[in-house]
Amino acid sequence: MMTFMTENSALLSPAAYVQAVTTAVAASAAYYGDGTTPLGDDEYDGLLRAIAAYEEAHPDEVLAESPTGKVAGGAVQGDVPHSVPMLSLDNVFDADELAEWAAGLERRLGHPVAAWCVEPKLDGLAVAARYRGGRLVQVLTRGDGLAGEDITHAADAVLGLPPVLTQPVDVELRGEVLLTTAQFEEANRIRLAHEATAFAHPRSGAAGTLRAKDRPYRIELTFFAYGAIGLDDLGHAALLEELAALGANTAASTAAAPMRCETVEQVQERIDVIAGLRADLPFGIDGVVVKADTAEDQQQAGNGSRAPRWAVARKLAAEHKVTRLLAVEWNVGRTGIIAPRAVLEPVVIDGVTVTYATLHNPSDITRRGLMIGDQVFVYRAGDVIPRVEAPLVDQRTGAESPVVFPEACPRCGDAIDTSEQRWRCVRGRSCQAVASVIYAAGRDQLDIEGLGGTRAIQLVEAGLVKDVADLFTLTRDQLLGLERMGETSATNLLAAIETARGAALSRVFCALGVRGTGRTMSRRIAAYFGSMAAIRAADADTLAGVAGIGTEKARVIAAELLELAPLLDKLQAQQVGTQVSEPHRPATEATDATAATDATAATAATAATEATAATEGADSAGGPLAGQAVVVTGSMTGPLAVLSRNEMNELIERAGGRASSSVSKRTTLVVAGEKAGSKRAKAEELGIRILDSEEFAALVADLLPTT
């Protein structure tokens, strides 16, 4: 890709300006057409700013096809005239630019703005929905702002866009149609099942779906209303309330709900809150919209040819970027799973340089049709591991090559079990004995101090340890025979191993590394069954009775337990995990996801997690956290600094609380340490009680471990 800009966004030459205009127009046509533009949002925004800077300095050289000052960059046409022009928004990119824009608006008005309304900028396609007598009669794309494309045929698949309003009014709703995260994943599942190419990005998926006709399958989308023609005398906040009353979906039902602010300082604070919530929202946003709220201020400010003067978009750093797939690596995990990893041409996403991304499994690569050399969309949100979404097939040059799948285990050379979607070395855990031992000895499992990576490699390579059970058979003479192992080190390691022999059942089970479980699920399983013998005797149906384990996961765990039988026999012979009994707790009844107030998969999952956690503190109902649903976020300080996150969760449960990983309306307490991010912001938004590390430590002081 050609470089057009210097650090100060000045174009290098007149020739570069011409090329930049050509590139921007092509990217805009793709973006507003089917969403498959090869430019990420940041690159496109930077390109437009560079073009504008050049044109300001050279007004006599402005090209007629330049995208500046035009709706949709001037690259999109329509054939159905809009009743009122459907404009775009101007952009600002930081707090200073926003403050400058707000001051300019107030100078134009000649008085302070009465109030502001701040709402998320949804990453979808703008549409206009026309109602006559309260019935939906036509839906149009924005097009060039003067005329749009008729997409009425797609209306029945758009949730939140009612076919009939609650009042028999003539009105035109304006808003955004998008694929939520759950809808995007379901859309790609459906498309791949019909041997169609996966959508590269939620926005491209929404664009393609709205324009598609005569498909043999149905893909649902979601509409969010943010404006209307025919309700012109209402302020923006009041307008949103009226749209909801008419039956249309609005962002008011989300955690990033529109908010009325009195000052620019409050506006900035609200922007920070919405930005902090971004990773947890069940749909994509690419910014925050700031509007003068009152109808009087809007009418006095008026509109330009491309954008209203009373509203602006505060853009956020892009979470999606386009880069090149350079290679696919195949890594073997501690359970023998062979996982593909994408090697990418380095790209900066939201301030982080991304070089690798997950590819899930081999069948996923095949379904998506990925090839080495493809331009691909890469997605990263918050702390989520970056993932490759899909290739930009239209950008292929013919130089791409197929992804080569391994024919033997990349680590040991043995055969590969390809009977399931996730391929696995036939040797299972034995293929990665070192990784399995290191994991089992970790702080959140058996916590064997002195058994790190180097020592684990020594023990395995010396033939002394093949699995975690062998650790409990080690002798002093065997350890002293290892290089750099002295008397003191041997004594300390043996003592740590002996302590681990009496570890809690949940820790011993977690040390097994059973697929589909982790520290939290291991605590639930141990609390439910009470002994290793009971766990081993459980079949898939019994395991499914544990809160949070569904039918599919129960099947995987049951199969894992059968595979681990020889190891469990060895542990039993060494009296590890057999003499420890944890209090039995009844299973939670299956959670009905429809009880979640928000109709999103993320909210339903949160409700299920918290309902599951409700049983875990049952035996400590009289503790200082009795009845509390607690979320921990950020880095702990003071007495809590020595505790891992899993130890914090155990502490919460001992105090009678319910540990959860997500903040929702059911959460009653958030413990916020240093650098607490989106979870704290969401708690503040929901009015949830927040304690810092020291305040929480004082609350549970009697339960803290002594040093």
C-alpha cells in the first residue's frame, strides 16, 4: 500500500494527492457498498484528513471527484429520492478537537448550548424507514444523501424495526442496521453451512445481507433508531424516548445508553465511559456521537451540504484492521491439541502491535477459505486475543497459496487424530509432558514452589517424570542426580511436593488439565461431588447436572476422565486427591437464558454465569459477603496484592459471596484495583457499589491468609 502522509498529515506531492483521491473514492465505494474495503477506519480517516489538508493549501488543484464535503465520500449513488437529505457526520479525533468544535458551535449560536446528548456511534449502515399510518412501507439506504437504494425486501429480517408502530402516524425513522456480535457469528455459521464465503466483518455482513435477494437462508440483523423526520419539534433525548414508545429499538436499552449532559466536561466524561464499555458491548461501535440536544439549538445551527453543524462524531481507535496473512503455525498444547496460529504482517490495533492471531481449528480455516498471502480482517477488542475473521477475496492477486495442514504431530511426529474439529496428537498429554507438569505445578493448581520450566524439563528428559503423579514418587537421591540440584533445593522441592499431596480436591482436579474446565469449573465440580471417587464414577448425564456444564461439555469431560483413568489410578496410589473431601452442594437448576433482560448472547451468558455462581457460596451464607455477587477487576494492592485472581475468587466464596467475571445488573459489588478499566466504568454506569483494594481487604480481614 502506498504511503500518502507524513507525520503532520501533509501530502507528499501533487501526484500523491491524485493517487490519494483515487484510493479514497475506491475505498469509500467499497465501504458503503458491500463493506469489503481494504482500508481500516484509521487509515481511511487519515487519508481523508491528508486530502483535506492538501486541498486547503492548494485550493486551485482540488479534483472534482474529491471525497471531501460529500456524503459517503461521493462514491455511492441511489435511485429513490430522500424526503429530506440524509447527511453524514463530521469527525473529531481527541478531546481537544471536540472542545474546539463545541466552542465553535456556541460561537455560531451566540450563546451556550442548552444541553448535549451523547450516544454510541454504531458501526453499521444508515437507513431510512418510511411509515404510513404507522405501517412500514419502504426502507432505503443512505446512498449519496439525496437518494438511496430500496432495500424494503430485507425489512422482515431486521429486528427492532417494527412492521407496525404503536401509533398510526406518518413518520420516517432513521437509524443504523448492523449485525450484533452474536448475529455475526450465527450469520457466518449459516453461510459456511451453505458453502458461501464467510463475512469478513460485521459491517460487510450487514451491507451484503441488506442488499441480497433470493437467498436460500435467512440472516437476522438489528436496527437502532436515532432520528426521525416528522417529529421535528422534539429535543434529541425526548425524540429517542418517543421512538422507543413507537416500538422502535434504540440504544437506550444498552449499557452505552444515550445520556443528556449539561457541560462539555460531562460530555468528555460520558465519552470515556462509553469507550470503556466498548469491549463489553454486544455490537460494534467506532465512536461516540455528540449532539446539541434541544430542537431550538439544532434549528439555529442548521446543516451543511454534507453534515449537520449541531452534531459531531468523536472517533475511537479502530478495533478492526486489514493486514496480510503471512503464514500459519501449528502449536501443540499440553493436552495434545494441535492449534493453528496466524502469523500476520504486523499491524497496530488500538495502540497494540498485533503479529499473531487465533485461527480456531483446521476445519474453520477450510470453511473460511483462507490462503497464505490473503488480505484479512483482524479483530481485537479489549484484552481479547486477536482473531482472523475472514479473507478479502476480492483483493486476491493470484499469488496466494493454500494453507498446508500437518500430516503428523508437529512436535513428536506421531499420528494425528482428526476425528473431531480440534485435531489432537494421538499421544495426547504424553506429547507435551513438560507442559502438563508445569501446568499442574502452577500456583492456581498444586502450587509446587521450585518446580518451574527448567526443572520440569530436567525431570522429564531424565525419565523420572512422565506425568504429574510421578512427582509424588521422586526421591532425594533421584533429585540430587540432576544438574544444579543441591541438598537445600532438593529438600525444599520434596517438601513442596509433600504439601501438594494434601491439596484441596478442586486444586488436584484442576491440575489434571481436563478439557472444558479451569479453576472456577474445577471448584464447582469438587464442591458438587465431594470426592475424586465420585467424580470418576460420574457419567455425562451426571456431570451435566453441575451448574455451567452443558450436554456437550459434559460429554467431553466424561471422555477426558476415561482417558485419564491410568493417571488417576497412580494419583490414588500416592494418596493424592483422595483423602480430601469438600462439602457437597446441590446442582443449580438449568438457567433459562430468556430470563436475561437484554436480548443478547453476552447478557444471557452473564446471567447464566452468575446464577451458577450462586450455589458456590451457599455454605458460607453468613459471611461478610452473604448474598453479594462480586466482580474483581484491575491490579490489587495492599494485603490483596499477593493473591492471584483465582485466590481472590476463593476468598469471595469463603466470605459467602458469588464470584463472577462480568459486570451486569445482577452484580452487587465491584472490587476495583489499579488500572481498572471497562468493568469499573460499567459498574459506575449501573450504580453498583465499588470498593478499592484496601476497603475490600478490611471487609474480609478475618478471612485473609496470614503471612
